[in-house]
Amino acid sequence: MTGSNGLYEVRVEVGTEIYRVFSFFDKGQLIILMNGFHKKSQKTPTNELELAEKLKKQYFDEK
């Protein structure tokens, strides 16, 4: 994902709605899914990206 450090977006369609879930890899084998949100525009909301970065850091800090 552009502007992030190792974050990826998983795109989920439910009917006509599109949701995104941030994820990252732990040692290349374990996929960690984090916060999800309803994406209403082309650009990813900054606050959602910041939250994902914070959760990723918290995951590795507590590991």
C-alpha cells in the first residue's frame, strides 16, 4: 500500500458495498488482519491508515 510500511488492503464486497481490511505479514507466513472500514472514496482515509500503523506497531511491541 502506498504511503505505508508493509501494510496491505484486503477488499471485501458485500452486495453493492465495498469494505477494506488492513493487514500485514508476520515473518512472511502469518497474515494479521486488523481494522476494517467502509471505503466511500478513492483515497484511503488518513485516520484509518494511522490507526492501522498504530495497531501494527502495538502487535510487534507486545509480541
